[in-house]
Amino acid sequence: MKYRKTFALSFLTLALSLGACNTVPENPIASNGANEESTSEPVSSPDPSPSPSPTPTESPPPASENEDDSVAVSPPQDTPSAEVSAPAPSPTPPWEQNLPEVATIEETQVGDLMCYVTVTDLRGNTSIIGAEYQICDNEDQFLGRTVGLGYTERPVADCESSEPCGRTRQEMLLSDVINIGKDWYVLGDGTWRVMVGQMETWDGVNNTGNLTYYGCDAENNCLALEGGVVSCRRGVCGYGWEQGDYLYSIATPIVEDGGAPATLRVFHQGEEILTVPNMEVVNSKVDPF
């Protein structure tokens, strides 16, 4: 474990040095099922044309020796013929459905079709949202706390009673509860969304902290991580997380007004595979920059 920790921190330091040289990437990361225990591979970012997907602006943690390597992009797909059905449209991201992203969980109730959760958002508005049954089963872990909320599209019985009727509909259900602590912020660029929590665990010393990460792409493929560390040097602050052979980083230049965009980068075995620049803070409790 000590070897893995040292390896990750070394990459974080190297990436920060590169970030100070104004290296700007182009695309973000994510994986299916925002389950912190699962090991998901990063999801390919949307096409890498100018500002294709969300990403912060300076690079932090890990870095590869081949900084010029670009993200692999699939070739254009042929238009489906009349005999081939077009793929189903991607679900609308939760943040575009006015579903609360950060809220206090007031109570839960088990229903016939789903778990129902009463939440109060940051503006003081209280509402009831649908959730997976595991949320009701584990309410003692977060009841009364302000947390980050992650959603997954699931089929739900479309019946007038609890009796099966053979019909279902798709619902965006609360599936993940993220510990965000006292200080947190949310980054977005219209395609990617990344929530960074527990900023207060950083004591100002480089390569320390216990930050949480919850990142989703436009198709709502999400990934949750813990144990993130912070390192600031040469005018750039980087936040890094490690999962197996993957390293995830967010970097931002240090400026007086704190308004500099951030850059999200993903590395696999030291090679950069995803870059998402120009990610802006869209929500926060305190300004971490």
C-alpha cells in the first residue's frame, strides 16, 4: 500500500509541474455505475473537437512522458440503414432535470415501486424524489446530513397498483449518496459534471487530504472515488485520486479572483487518456480556489 501511495503522489507532483507550463487537455472521465467499490474503466469522452466535453484547465496529479498523445476517438459512424434501428437516445442528465444535486436528506419511506426520499435543497425547497431501495435500507448512514446526490436511470413498474402488469417506464432514481463534508464544489462544462467534496480535510500541506470525487459524463455514466489529495505549486493547485491503474486529476491555476477554469485529466498506467478543459464552478459552499 505504501508503494502505491508513493507512486500516486509522485505522478501528482509531476503533473503539477507540467500544469504550470500551461498544458491544457481536452476531455473528461467516467464509468458505469457510480459505485465506489466497483472498478470501472473511464468512458470515452465526446468527440474531441474544440471544447467537446467538460474539463478543468491546468493539469494536476499524474502525467505521462508523452504529453502530446491525444485521446483515441472512434471513427464517424455510418447512418443506420432502414433495417438497423437507431440507438436509443441518451437519458437527460439529472442536472438538466432540476433534480437536487446537493441536499439534506430529511426522511425515507419504502413504497411499492421504489424508495421515496424527502430532501431539502440549498435554497430551502423540500421535495420527494424516487430512489433505489438500498437508499431506504441504509438511511441511518446519511439521514439528517447534507450530501451529494447521484442518479441512475432505472426501469420502474408502470402499474396502477403493486400487482405486476407487465409495463415499465424509465425513471431517474437516486442511487448514490456522496459524502461532501463542509467544503465542496461542483464543476461543469455542459457535458461533464464533477463534484469534489471534503475539501476541509486538506491541511495546507502538499499531498495530503481525503477528498471525495463524483464525476459523470453527458450519458450519466458516473464514478465515485475517495482519498483524494491536494498539491499546490508553481501557481497551480491539483487534486488527485487513484483507482487501480487509473489516476484522476483536477487542476486549476491560482488567480486572485478565483475564477480560473479547471481541467480534468485521466491517466492509465502513466499515460494520459482523457482531458477535459474549461470546467467552471457551477455550485459550491465555499470557493475552494
